[in-house]
Amino acid sequence: MSGAVIHLYSHTDSTIGETVTLPCENEQGTDLVQWNRRDKNTEKSFTTVYTDGWRINPRLQLHERLKIVGGRVGQDYGLQISNVTSLDSGLYRCAVDTLSNLTYYFATLEVKDRVEVLRTDSLYSMINTTFQSMKNKDDNRVFHVNHALIYRTIYFQWKLPGNQNWNAL
């Protein structure tokens, strides 16, 4: 190895329960590749090892949700995380070590809560419409009265994880 190259930054947004693939290129097909995640307790250290070569770290609690996507020769070395949770959010680093240099790929994953739409109503109504005719008994004049009440109501209801319901008018 003669030098280090910071190659790629990517950002991935996801929703709880989805499957995401964090990108990394391994054009030479080297076995000296590794995915790490920055420790949440530090700002600089990538201490959590997710993969070493083509093996997933079996000591990770989430190891069954991890998969390496790509081939050994000149292809991607993406880290696939299935059924993502908010705990998967963070900064990941892929290191590809070749004879000529060490290349780093950084990927930020942001996992957001799933919002379930329970009902969407948009109501625009004209109600209580009456047309009345009244006659004056003294001089037989006729009066017409038109009553109309118009209103618009938009009602939102949504559900967040933990079965909490929220409503708004």
C-alpha cells in the first residue's frame, strides 16, 4: 500500500423495516476489504467491525440481517442490511486495501419511523340548505329566505410506532 484515498460519500434514507444496501466498490476483487461502523460514543473511531473480507462478523447481534452484495472479482462490495431499525442509523466505512492504495468509502444511513396512514378524509359540504317563502299577511308581499351553511373540514389521523394515535383538524 502506498497511499490512502477517500473516494466516496453516500447518504441513504430508509424507513424502519426496509432493506438497504450501502455502496462500496471492490474493482480489483481483493480479499482485504472491511465494513466498519463508527462507534456512537466517539466522533472519530470506527470500532465496530461488520465484515472482514467476505465474512460477516458473527458476534454482532444483527449479523443475521447482514449480507455482502457483489462478487469477489471486480464487483461491488455493498453491505446489505435487512429489516432496518433506528439503531442502524449512523456512519459506516468500507475500506478496500489493494497493492497500490487504501480506499475508503463512507456511507451515512438514516432510518426514519414508519408512519401508517389510518384514514384520509377531505370533506367539503354544503349542509342545512333551505329555501323558504313567507307571505306577509297584511299586504300579501312574498319574501324568499335562503339559508346556507358552508364549511370545510380536513381531518388527519396517523399512527406512530407503539400504537400511539395522533389526530389533527
